[in-house]
Amino acid sequence: MINIRVDWLCGQLAFIYSFNKVKPAVIVDKLIEIAVDIIVPGRGAGESNWFMRNLRSLERDGDRISKELDIRSELRKWDQEFPYCHHELIVRYCVGFLASALAVFACEKFRSLFARKR
């Protein structure tokens, strides 16, 4: 009889499934959006009338767009410099490792519910 650990098998299956099913472009877009939100400051003082509010909004949107383009150009440079380690491949591996760890954790917890107390 073959003795295969179920948690190891579940981890492998979860990694393979999530590696193939994840859409890295969506995750990269969300990470870029979060980074731009952190880097570009929000509303500040001096917005007492509608003209200043709209002017500041245009400045902020311009800053956001330029930062997003900078980040995307750095990602393109990374992909050209390290073609064997493409940023979307890194996202796939991270999601796969996370799914594998969660599957192993869930299997161990499920098994511990039915384990006999000795």
C-alpha cells in the first residue's frame, strides 16, 4: 500500500491549480494602484474654492498617472533585464505558494479534528 500524505498532495494540487488559474495582470494592476495610492499624497490644504479644488485634482491625477507609468516602465525594464524571472511569473509563484500553504494548513486542521486524543 502506498503511504502518501494527504496534506502534501493537497498542497501540490492547490499550487498547480492556482498557478494555472491566477490572472497575474489583475493582481499587478491592483498592486500598482495600491503603490500609487501610498506614494502620491492625497488632498491637502488650500482647497477653499472650486477652482483650487479642481486645479489640485488635476495636479494629483497627473502625479498619479506619471507614477503609474514610471512603475510600469520599471517592470518592463525588469522583464527585459531578467527574462527568466518575469514579474507575472513571480506573481504566479507567490499565489501558488500561498494556496499550497493554506491547503496544507486546512488539511492538518481538518485531520486534527478527527484525530484521537492519546
